Amino acid sequence: MVQDTKNQSQTHKLPVNQISTVADTIVEQLAAYGVQRIYGVLGDTFLDLMDAIDRSKQIEFIAVKHESTAAFMASAEAKLTRRLGVCLAQSGPGIANLLNGLGDAYMDKAPVLAITGQVPTNKIGTDAKQYIDQQVLIQPLAAYSAQLSSPQATVDLFAKAIQTALQWSKVTHISVPKDLFAMQQTKPVRTSPQLIAGEMQVDPTEIEQAVAILKQAQRPVVVAGVGSKPAAAHLTALCDALGAGLILSMGARGTVDESYPNLLGGLGKAGSPQASHVLKKADVVLLAGDMWWPEGYVPENTRIVQIDVQGANIGSAFQVELGVIGSTEKVLPALVQNLQGHKPDPQWLQEVRQARQQWNATVESEASTEGSPVHPARLVRGLQRAAAQDAVICVDTGDHTVWFNRIFQAQPEQDVLFSGQWRSMGFALPAAMAAQLAQPKRQVVALIGDGCLGMSLADLSTAARYDLPVKLVIVNNGQLQMETDRQIVGRHSRIGSELTNPDFVKIAEACGLAGFKVTDSSELDQILSQAFSLPGPVLVDVSTDAVVFPVTEPKEA
């Protein structure tokens, strides 16, 4: 790959040195990089910082009920916007509670900065209340973590933390001792630099190997991840040129129109068994912007070509024959151009399209199931019908996640947020609130398991406090269904999987949300339509059948 950049110079007027408190400097430095809000729970170690936020008018503090909610919100905002997400917490238990949401950002490569108060400098290293070595505590998750030890280092530390998070899509962290916030410093804040990425040019000779492998394929399959979304048209053109089946990861849903005849569904527990069977037969697989396959689904003795913008992602989890470093927007068109005149195997293409027809028939049968309680596939189909064409859909972690991935047919303008690799319960409500704050003109919908809502229930009042018109759809089957499935299939004891749920509608109403209850599929569509038309936050509690999820082969380890 050759990067063609143009020499451009631009003069930036830097602010002159002036005396400012550390707290005011932190707020100004964040604002200079476009930060608009900070999520957190108030703590006495950073009251001076809160005063600075209040004075600023550029940054809003979003007060939540639990620090994990704050970190999840920062992660979700970063995932949706690719801007810096920021969360704030107290020393000790505050930073400990942040770790779950920061784990989500770490695993899904979302740029997040965590700011934490620390005990005063004369108490560091002692047995003072709420003291812990924060840099050691956060080390597994943060690419950069530092403790501010001098007011004059404020700009240097925060600029480095912000740049590291944004440029590498990493979690970073700064801890600030309580007494330093009110101290003064004189360094001017740094403005966000203008970045000229240049234009990535693809040299045809550099992809000849990839083209040669693809041309030799008799049974090609393309597996596309979220990195392929900007190249949707080229993705289908490539599949057409190869006669390849197309499999999408959950993050890539909506990249290709669901009517595309080569689209086979997904892989893993939520995937299509037909897609798995087709993949087993493939002799060449092209990974486009995707680096994760569920264990047991990577075909053996298959030639794999992987395209990724970061070389470190290529071959990191499975054997890859050839890696192409570059963006899918540039590499895929070059591959298509070099495949002009290639004749796909008509027998393989027929097999791919028959597999798609079989899968579609299965999905439609499940999604059309009527009755009481509501079948989870029918619930997802109802959600699909009710969601706006450009909705942000936040999906929590559990049995409903795999039903969503199995049934939901996303639109190209929709965004789906979920806890991809960390897979924490309790993600969707915080994600929905952050998405609504970041993009207030879009409809935001959350699909939440009853066990997941139990983990973030207190923050229903946060949605009402900030009048966020999020639409929360609760999958209420009275148990941790994904674990129940594993207990049943594995013939384990059922201990611990049953839930004692409150009346979610009454709790929602007590918190200031409108509440609806659905017990039969015959009323589902009408109630969802009514609920989604309301201007404020709404919770729809759906009594859902405890269906054991269909087993797809091969079984995961």
C-alpha cells in the first residue's frame, strides 16, 4: 500500500500562558477535543472538578446511579460516534465499579478516557480510606494510565491520554489526587490537531497474490465484519464476481440489503446451520474487516485471505495464508477490478442460494410463531417492524442477543450497539441513554433481558431525569435463559438460573417512564407502535416464552 499525502501547513494560534486551576484546565482540555459530556457518580475527591464543569458551559455532567453505567455510556458513545467517551469516578469503590464498562470499551476497541479522583497526595500509599493503587488496578484494561503528581503536568498527561485513546481506539486513564484539582498551573491547553490521513492507493501488483488465490477458488465464501460497512457496494460486487456466499458478523448487520441472494446469515450459536455447512465446504475464505470467528466454526484446510486496516489483527486468532493491510473501501474495489471476466462456478452459486432459501424459510417460520407467552423470535420480528429505518438499536447480552442476531433484518441506516467481546449483562440501558444524548434526533431502542435489566434497574430514573425518549423492550421469561439452555443441554442442575422479577411496569412508572405490558403476540405490534410513538422514555415488558435456543452445528467448545 502506498500512502499519497499532500504537504499542507496551517498556522494554529495557541492560547497565551495564563494561570488556571488544574480542574479548569482539565475541562478546557477535554472541550478542546470536542468532548461534550462526562458520565459519572459524584465523589468528594473531585468536587473542585465538578465546580469547573459547572462553570464551563461546554461540557455537561451526566449523573448516573452506578459507575458501571457511566463507563458503559462512555463506551457506547465512543462506539457510535468514534469520538472520545469520558467517565468520572471516585477513588476506591468508584474506580472498581468502572472496570466492567471499561472492559467493554477495551475488548471492543472504543476510545474511552476514565478520570478518577484519588486521595490527597499526603495519603497516597497509606491506609487511608478508599485508597488503592489505581494504576495497578486498571493496568489490564488501560493502554495508558498515569497519576497526576504536579499541576504543571496536567496538559501533558491529559493530551497524551486523549491522543492515545483516539488514535489507537484504546482505554486510557488519569487519576488526580484530591488536593491537586484546586492548585494552579500556567500551561495552555492543546487544541485537537488537524489530521491529514492522505489517500490510500492500492498498487495492483501488491494484491496479485490475493487475486490469484481468489481466482483459484471453486467454492468461495466471504465473511464480513463491521470493518466492511463503508464498502457495502464493493462487498456485494466482490461476491458477485466470485460467486461467493456472504456471511455477516453481528456488528455488520445492515451492511448489505437482506434481499441480497448470496447472503447466508451469521455464524455461531445465533447463526445459520446452512451457513456453517456452506463454510465447511469452502476452499477459499475472504475475511473483510472481520477478525472474530466463534470457536469451532473456522474451517480446516481452507485457504484464508484477511483484509484489515491494522496488521496486528491479521492472523491473531486463526491461521491466515495471506493478509492484506488496508481499508476495505480501497482494497475491495481493487479486487473487484482484477476479477473482471472471472467466471464463478454455477453449481456452487446454486448451492449457496439454496442454502439461503432454506435459512430464510426457517427464520420466517420462527418469526411467525404466535401465542402466549410471546415467542422470542416473534418479539424480535415485532421490534424489527416497529424500529425506525435509522434507529440506533442497543442489544443486551443473553439469550435474546442470539435471537436478535438470528431474526433481525437490519436496515443500512440503522446502527446496532452491543457488548461484543466483553459480553456483559447490563449494557443496553446505558448504551441507549448515551446514544440518545449523542444523537438526539434518532430513535433509540434497547432490547434488554430481564436479568440484564436487574443489573441496571436503578438507572431507569436517569432516563427520566434527562428526559431521554429511549424505548426499552424487556424480554421477560423469568430466568437467565442462556444459562438455563446450557444447564438443560448439558444436563446440569437448574440452580441459580431462575429469577425473582419485580413488576417492571410499576417500577418504570415510579421512575417516571411510561410502561406497557405485553402477554400475547396478538397485541405485540400494536403496543410497540403505540409505545414507540410517545415522546418520552418508555418501557415495554414482554412476557416471553422460555424457548431453548436451537442448536447449530458445529457445537462451540
